[in-house]
Amino acid sequence: MQTLLLGLLAYVVVLWPLVAAARKVLGVRVGLVRALGAALAGWLVAGTVIRLFPIAVLTNAGVAIGLLIPLAGSALAVTLLVLFVAELAVPSGGPGLFARMRSLRSRAARARRYSRIMRIAIRHGLGSFLTGRRTAGPDGSAKLARSLRLALEEAGVTFVKLGQLLSTRADLLPPVYIRELSRLHDQVPPAPEDEVRALLREEIDLTAFAHIDDEPLAAASIAQVYGARLRSGAEVVVKVQRPGIREQVERDIDIVRRLAAVLYERAGWARSLGVLDLADGFAESLEDELDFRTEASNIDAIAAHPVPGVTLPTVHKALSTERVLVLRRLDGKPLATGSARSREELARTFLRGLLDQVLLGGVFHADPHPGNVVLLEDGTLGLLDFGSVGRLDTGLRAGLQALLPAIDRGDPAGVRDGLLEIVDRPDDLDEQRLERALGALLARHFGPGRSPGLDLFTGLFRVIAEFRLAVPPPIAAVFRALATMEGTLATLAPDFDLVAESRAFATERIGLRPETLRRTVTDEFTALLPVLRRLPRRVDRIGAALEEGRLSVNMRLFSDERDRDLVTGLVHEVLLALVGIATGLMAVLLLSSSSGPQLVPGLTLNHVFGYNLLMISALAGLRLLFVVFRRSGRQSRAGRRTR
């Protein structure tokens, strides 16, 4: 044992100078195990090179000293080369060897799943679109849309939800795709009872319940809901995450992101749709659905801005976890079968409540489909399932508040300004052409004898797509909620005029009525008051400096440290490249020369200098390659995070 330890110590001591030199040349800290392995390879190569020289060369002290740099440099060059290849294969800074070994099983499962998804796509005729060899076309194809729907259905839960999300993005997809994807459903059989009970025992204290039903009230792709009663006698529902669904969804989300990256690189139509942002938004929303604590906080956020006539469930937080949610039970009937005193009034209340949450509160239910709304026994509405909730900041709400009244007035300039406040505009946008397109759209729908309908928003989506205006996810959630609300209101009150009621709401709540105008002016003046108070002093200072000739403008180049680091790095790389090229050319000239003092037969002093310069050139080249590789790797990772 002592002999082994001494041998390892000697091994480290002998190789440590080479490890230190490699780290110094590379300019980064490399893992010890990786560095020692590369150093061992370098010494083995150097030993092989030494044995290639004749004995006469090695016994000549002057020549041996002259070749010391090439010999040591060859060991260092091989060490750097091994480290460079290792960085290409497995970049440092990631998980360790054992962690990678543990992840092999999950990677194999992901690879099998990825292969299955690709086979499904190819079987349904979508393979050429995934490789970018074919484009989807501006008008779409009924056959292609049907193939896409069938492929998503066969791919499973995550891809069905992706299709459902796409079915609400009329700003991205042609109507034929929207109609086909709207037929997607995620009804699945319930999970095995024993697995659900095991998850409940793991997550919550079952002694708090007097009874939990054996059969679920509803079963969906992410969770299923059971009726239950607490020891206190309160009737509740228990929402349980399907066992194993998190692992499946996370694996599929990774596949969706990989497919989005491939499509972004290969297909122009995918870049125009913004598939990277779409995949990221879908992944974030689905990850939120997997954490029921997020849903509990969503209920609290919406309850803070209540809607009269709409009841929300309350959360039993002491009994809820990440995978189990316990809520007060809302007993009600489906909208299509239940009876109500005034369905028209209920529809008006529900729509105004959602618009109030969107435009004024900033937090709203993003999936109000008929299955999430019930008619309660007291004749009011109950709202369920808060896994998907939208949030709008002040700027986006202000943009919507400007957009809707402008549409109602038929003002194309106002519609353009409001639209540009809520979308991401391309750099080459022609605003005048956009205003003319919006004016033509408004003229078609607000002309004499015309009453605008929902096709007005369909036309607006087409204009958005034509001018490549990117709709941010929060605004897309608003459009999705309103599109879903249309079907819900049609089920609740078939004759309800959604557009007319929305116009009335916009006029009453955000139009330029005296009280609204007075409140707006007051808010704006209050925000501007601190600036107005400082303005006279600043004008006086500027005037005094101008009068005394002291007014000047200072401009500092590279004041940002990141700019200085970028320039310094570029200069360093250029100098390193010049040194490598210069020493390489000099080495070639010296090695090809037959002149110079002869040290031993076949070896001149020029050759020795040439070998030294050649090694310096090789080391400079390896250092430059490593620096460029690390820089490009960091930039690509940062780009993926930004997208």
C-alpha cells in the first residue's frame, strides 16, 4: 500500500510541472484528473521522440540543451492537444464523471423517445418539413394540417398540449391549421389506483381526510381530481399529479426544444414563426402546471381582483404540496346542461370580469374553456383549474388600453401605435405601410352598414403575421383567453354578442369619459411631478454653464467593462495569431536551410533554432484554438439562454 502511495506521489510530482505549464498556457483552470491524464500522454510522446534521436545527438551536451525546448514543448503540445480534444468532447465546468454516468440511463431513454417522435413525424409525412427541405406555405394545406394533428395525438400528452397552444395562435398559423389543431383533446384513462394512493401517502397526511373517493371525478393528462371530505366535514376536491408524469413531460420538453433549435437552423418558415421563443414559452407554462404550488398562488392572485358573480375555490394550503392540491369543492353543473335564470346576464358578467382582469388587474385566467366553468346552485358561475394564468405588466396593459378604443373608433394611426406598444417590431418595419394595412382592415369592418365581428381580430392577426410582428407570450395568452372565452360564452348564451359587449366595456371602463380622463390626467401628472420640480434647477445650471463657457459634453469610449474585455481579448488573439504565423514561417525557413554551423552530422544550428520556433508556433496555435473554442462555447450557451 505504501509503495502504491509513493508511486502515485512520484507520478504527480513528475507530471505537475507539465500540468502547471498547460494550465498557464491555456489561461483556464482545468480539472486535476483531466490535466494529469493529458500530462501523462505528453510525457509518453516526449519519451518516444527522444528515442528517435541518435545517441550522438543526445550525448552532445550543447545539442541536447538546444533541443530541450522542442522536447519539452512536444510534451506540452501533446498535453494541450489532449486537453483540447477533451474539451471538445466533454466541456469542463459541467457535471462530473460519475454524474454523467448516472445520467446515461436518462439520456438513453430520451434518445429512444426522440427516435420515436421522429418516426411518428416521418410516418405522417412531416419529415421533409423538419429538415427544412419543404416549406409550409403561407396559406397552409388541409392535408398537412391533418397530418400534423394526427402526429401530435400519437406523440402523446406533451405534444397534444403543444398543439392546443398552437391552436390559439391565430397570429402565427393560417386558419386551416387553427381549425384542425382545435380538435385536439387530451382525455386519457385514469392512472392506476395503487400508484395514486402511494403518491398521496408520500405527499400529504391522509389522517386529515375522513374519506377520499376511489374513482376520480375527472382525469386529464397532467392530473386527476378526486372528491373527498375532511375530518371537519368540509367537502373538498383533491387534485393529484399523475405518477411519473413529471419525468415524461421534462423529457418531452427537452425534445421540443431540440426540435425547435433544429427547425430554427434549417427552415426559414420556422424562423419567421419564432419557434425558439414559442418552445421556451410552452416549456415555462407546462413546467408551471407541474407545480401545484404555482396554481395555489395563481388562485390567490386572481382572488385579489374579484369578479362579482364568479366564485373561486379556496386552497387548503396546509394540505397542499407540489404534486397535490386540496381545494374547496364547488358543486355545479356543466354550462350546456345546467339551468340559470339569466344566461345573457351571466355571460355579460363573465366577459366583463375577464376584460377587467386583463386590462385593469393584470392577472387573468388564461384557459376559461367550458370545462373550467360550472353553473353553481345559487345561479352564479364557478371557475376551476388555475394552472394557466396570464400576467400583464403596466406597459402591456397600457398598450391594450390604447389599442381597443382605437379599434372601436376606427382610427388606423391609433391602432398602429397601440399595436406597436404590445408587440416586438422588426428593425425594417414600414410604419406607414402598416398604418395603411390597418386602415384597410378597419374600413372593411367599420364601413357603412357593417357591424364588426370576431373576423375583425382574425384579420388583425393576418396583418400581424404579414408584417412579422412578434407577439410576446403575455399578449398571446390574452388572445388565447379571449378565443377560448368565445366558445364558453357560445355554450352559456348562444345569442350573446361578444364584440358588441367588449366595445361597450372599452367605452365605459377605458374610454375618454370625463371621470376616466380626469383619473388618467391625475395619474400622469403625479408621475411627472418630481421631474417638473427638478427641471427649473437643471435649466438654470445649464444656462449658467453656457453663459460662462463651461458647457461641455464628455463621451467615454469603452466605459463598459464588457467592451474593454472584448477589445482586450480580440487584441490578444490577433497578437497570438501573428506570433504563431511569424514563428511558423521562420521555423520553415530555418529547417529548409542547409547553412549554419553543423553541430552533429545532419543537424545544424539553424535546424535547432527552427525546431524551437516550430514548437513555439505550435503552442501559440493550440492556445489560440483553445481560447476561440471557449469563447464561442460561452457565446452559444448565452445565446441559448437568451432565446
